[in-house]
Amino acid sequence: MSKLALITGITGQDGSYLAELLLEKGYNVHSIIRRIALEDETHRLWRIKNIIKDVTLHSASLESYASLYKIVQKIRPDEVYHLAAQSYVAYSFEDEFSTFNTNINGTHYILSAVKEFSKNLKFYFAGSSEMFGKVSKIPQDENTPFHPRSAYGISKVTGYHLTKNYREAYKLHASNGILFNHESPRRGFEFVTRKISHGAARIKKGLQKKLKLGNINARRDWGHAQDYVKAMWLMLQQDNPGDYVIGTGIENSVKDFAKKAFNHVGLNYKDHIVVDKSLIRPAEVNALLANYSKAKKILKWKPEVSFDDLVKGMVESDLEFVTNYGY
């Protein structure tokens, strides 16, 4: 009998890749999505259009415990992957209230619901390297103290501790993935990597001349989302739950990303990038770098897609996107 997995956030980058992975492994995949997504499939369900007939979608809200409770009660999942969140760091400075409501209450509600019905269930929480924030050491591992610098980072630290508390207090098989930046052609346009790859494609096609960016000296550990969802799955295949840092162990700056993206289309980034100070965060996170040795040892996981191939793939995808859609 196939396992039943419940994913929150299936319409996002990570959720769509995870759903594909689980389907390949023979899972019965269910997901919780907002009703508005069902009313606008073209714009909100595009990442799962190729698998939408193979998954079961349930309309619910992370802000409603009752709706989550009913779904968990009905389907009794074997594994729950909680990926849904307000995940755009910059927006969390503009609206910290909705960020806290969605990310903290949503995590609490789904944890409480699964605790009630599934004694043997395995739970995954999507943490973030933004939890480290103003880092005390480089690289960061599972023992590095958290010092979040945004409402988003604070909400993820809270979700991390909620997950850990449910593991310790209720013996729930609950694991935290502390994922460093992971990108793909499915990344949202508001994220800096997609902003760069899409901007480079548009400039190459003559649709714009300049691209505004904030702190181009910020350094991040960038990997491919398709690699990272494998780590999520591996965490829930372990006999014991745990917390894992997932990254590449290689650091690059926003400037490095832009340089490679523009080089790929035969352009010099210096001719097109404009630094806009209004895009710099009120509290900046300057450098994040992963030490994923625990995941490598226990999960037998390692990243497969290089930084160069990640950038190339995103730019190629956006060149095709701009050609097909004209924007």
C-alpha cells in the first residue's frame, strides 16, 4: 500500500518539485491550497499544471485551525511536509503582522492537527538560513545560534522551536530542515535570483535597459530546489527525527550571480545593473554559508547542481519565457 503524503505549499517552487518527487516514488499526494488558487489556475497553479491530475487538492487556510483539522482527520497522512509560508523576506518588513500570522500560527495549527490523529506520522518543517541572520560564525551548522534580522526570520525560528517542542513533548517524528537559498526556474519573480535571470533575458531581448537591485555585495549559499526537496524526503525516511542544515558549502555574492547571468547572454552586468538603496533591507543579512556535514553523514545527501548550472538553467528558462510570453 502506497504512503500518503500531505504537502502545504504545493503551488510554490519547493512544493511542486517535492510533489513530483513523491509521485515518482509511488506516493499518494494530497495538498492544502487556498481557495483563491482554485479560482485562478493559470496564474496560481502553473507550477503543478503537469501533475495536477495526479494529486488531490484540498481547499483550506493556514489561518484556520478547523479547516486543517478536518483535512488531517479525513486523510490521515503518513507524512506531512509543511512548506507553505509568507516566504518573501523583503515583504516581511512591510507587513510583519500577516507574516507572523501565516508562518507562526499556520505552523502551530498544522502541528496541533497532526498530533491529534497520527501517532506514527512523520512531520517536516521548512526552516531557513534567514534564521541565522547576523551570524556569529561562518559557516553555519545545526549548533550555530539564531539571530534573525527580519520578521520572516523570526517567524521561522518560532516554527523551528514549535516543531522541536512537539517532537520532545509529544514524541512526534518531527524534523526541521534549515535550508539555505535554493533557486530554480520556478522561483517567484520577486526573489533576487529570478529578478536577475528574468531581467537579463528581458534586456537581451530589448524589453528593458536597466535592472535595479539592492545590496549586490550580500553573499549567499545557493543551490537548486530540486536537490533540496530530496533532502526533505530523506529526513522523513530516518528512524529518528532531527534538525539538518541543507546547503552547498559554497558562497557567492548577488554580484556574482548577476555577472554569470549577464555573461550567459553575452552582456556585461556593469552596463545594466543599477543599485537602488531603497531596495536594501532595514536590517541586512550580509553572509550565509552552510556546513551540511550532518546531512551528508546521516542522510547521505549532497547537492548535485552547481552554481554555474543553476544560473545558466534559470537564464535559459527566462529567455524562453520572454520569447513565448513577451514580458
